[in-house]
Amino acid sequence: MTDQPMVRFDNVSKRYGPLTVLDGLNLDIMRGEKVSVIGPSGSGKTTVLRMLMTLEKINDGVIWVEGEPLTHMERNGKLVPADLAHVRRVRGKIGMVFQSFNLFPHMTAMQNCIEAPVTVLGMKRAEAEARAAELLGMVGLSQKKDHYPSQLSGGQQQRVAIARALAMRPKIMLFDEVTSALDPELVGEVLQVIRQIGREHDLTMLMVTHQMGFAREFSDRVCFFYQGKICEQGPPAELFGAPKNERTRQFLNAVL
Ligand code: ADP
């Protein structure tokens, strides 16, 4: 049971018209594993996260979460496309943080963090508020809980977005270039929060990042994407220290 992957992409392909964005992706992510996805722009990194969040339909293959199909469901021993209720239930295990924060602008930090727990999970308001206060404290924003997004810096907004995702008690967290929209001096505070939640050993994390130093120091495994495929993957010390593939070497030379 313990060696069952938390997430499995089984031969997953994604096409937009004639453009193949992901080409037969196979990727297993184990419980508690921290995986970074790196690669050139357009190589399909964000699409991987969006498919897992069911924001994009897949064309071929099956995505599994904790041994259960996400994109499909079993009917009479066969896998058929999943219905909405099934997708919602399985996707409930996954939280995502986006590059552009995506906070509700008309709600305070606290309200942003309790909205979904109350309306989607049916949590009691007081319980949701207590949990949100704890999470806002964890991301260093206790003092800002009644502020609206427009009253917060980008780094603070992103930390609220992380607290909001965690409020849904996900088992898997997806981070999509979460520091890319930030001024350089605000990147560190967001990475520090990610490091901190990474200490939750059970939480599985998959992140697309341009922060090579962070990927190297934080991840258990790094996947280098090139043209819709995993071109090379391995522990960060190996992938960054001694890349085997010429494409990986070229990419790392260009960005490091
Ligand atoms: P990355 O995150 O590695 O930069 P993406 O996963 O965002 O790459 O995109 C992979 C490819 O898919 C790109 O060529 C992009 O232009 C294309 N793409 C992404 N979304 C769409 C869409 N909705 N319609 C058409 N093409 C898309």
C-alpha cells in the first residue's frame, strides 16, 4: 500500500489541434515526494499541473490519484470517462497555487481562506476561521487577516493563496511558477513558506519553477521537460550536478 504512487500519469497525452503538448507522459509521484518540473517555455510544464487539477481535458491515457482514476471511473470493470461528481471528489485531494495569485479581490485574507471550506466542505464557520487563522499565522500574516488583496504586496497575496489552498486540507499541492510574478525581493518570503509546508512529510508537492536554486535545494526529484516529454529526471544533485542529456545541459547552461 505504501508504495502506491500518490499521483500516476499513465501514458497521458494532450493535444491542441495539431499541436501535441504532452506526448505519452508517464510519471509516478510518491506520497510525500517533492518534485520540481523545469524546462524551456512551451515544453508542457504548466499543462501537467492543469491536467492534474482537471482544468484541462486529456486526450489519451489515465491520471490516477492514490490508486483511483481521476479522469476516469470504473463501470462494469471498464474505465469510462469520469462524471463531474467523481472528478470533484478525487480532485478534492489536490490544491493549486497559481502564478497570478487568483485571490477573490472583494474578500479579506481571512474570507479568502474560509470561503471554500465553508461552501464546499460544509465546515462550520467558527472551525474554518480557527483553521484559517492558524494557516495565516503559519504564512506570517496574522496581522493582515482583515486586509483585502489590494492592500497586500504580491508576496503577501501569494502567501494568502498558499494558506487558502492548504485550508482545503489537500494531500497534494501544485505550485505553478508561484514566484514568477513577484518582484525579486519578494521571492524569498514565498519560497520560505513553501519550504516550511514541505516539512509536512505527508504532503506531496509538484511544482513548476524557474528557481533552479530552490529546486535543487528543496526537491527530492527534478524532471526536465522538453517538447512535451520528460527528457531527464533524477535527484537534484545528479540532474544539476551531472546532467546526462545534451538538452538538459543546454538548458541549464542557459539559465544558471
Ligand atoms: P510551459 O508551462 O512549459 O511553458 P505550457 O504547458 O504552458 O508550457 O504550454 C505547452 C504548449 O501548449 C505551448 O506551446 C502552448 O502555446 C500550448 N498551449 C497551452 N495552452 C493552450 C491552449 N489553451 N490552446 C492552444 N495551445 C495551448
